Amino acid sequence: MIETIINEPLALPSNASPITFDETDIRTRCASCCGWLDYSNGNPNFKIFGNGYTGYYDVEFSASVSTANAGVVAIGLFQDGVLIPDTVRAVTIAAADDYETISFDKKLRVCPRGTTNISVRSVSSLPTPTDETTPISTTQAIITNATFSISRINRWQTM
């Protein structure tokens, strides 16, 4: 298991930026250099190795988000650079410096002979609820009190 955090406000440079976590709060031995995970603080990518096992992982994210101006903030989970659609969470910030909470929990499967890169990023646009052909542009997020964790649920060895 690994749990990374952001304590101080982090203003993302754009509305499509990855979130970089500056501190590792918890890291078990199997999530270290010889285990199933490659990660170092300040890197937005968490690389999960199959290592001959089909692995199932629980990925959780929670953060307080704000903006410098009123607008919509959207955050999602990306796997190998592709947005996982059911992980997008969006909130409308009514005024600058207001805070809202965004969170998601997702189960992932990693193939035995594969690797995957996981990252949390802001999402630049969302479909309008009443007209999906008209997107809503999002605003640059300010992230604070964030926690991102990956836990291996189970693994099965392949032959």
C-alpha cells in the first residue's frame, strides 16, 4: 500500500494538469523498490507492475479543491494517459477561495505481464448535462488536504 498527500495548497498550472503529491505518508514494504509499485515524491505517475500476477488494486483519492475565480473544477483518474470515465468528479466553485471536496474510489485490474501508469489529473472539459455536444470548460484548480492511495487487494499467479 502507498498513501501520498498534499498538505499545502497546490495551484495547478492549467486545467489539464497532473497532480503531483509532495509527501508519502504510508508505504508498505511490498510497495517499495522490489515490489509491485514504482513511485517517487513529486512524480505524477504511479507505475504498477504485474510481476507475473494478475493484480487487483483499490485506488482512492480525496481532496479539497478551490479556484482563483468562480468556475467548475473537474478531477479524474488516468490509466496510461487515458481518462477512466467513471472516475471524473466535478464541483462548481461559487466564488474564489471557496472550497469543495472531490473524491473517488476505483478498483483496477493489472495484467500479469503488463505494467500500467496511474495518475490523477484535472480534466479540461465536461459535457453539459442538458446538451452533451456543448462542453463546459473547467477552471484551474487549487488542491489542498489531498490524499491518494493505492492498495493491492489480491493477486493470482499465472502459469
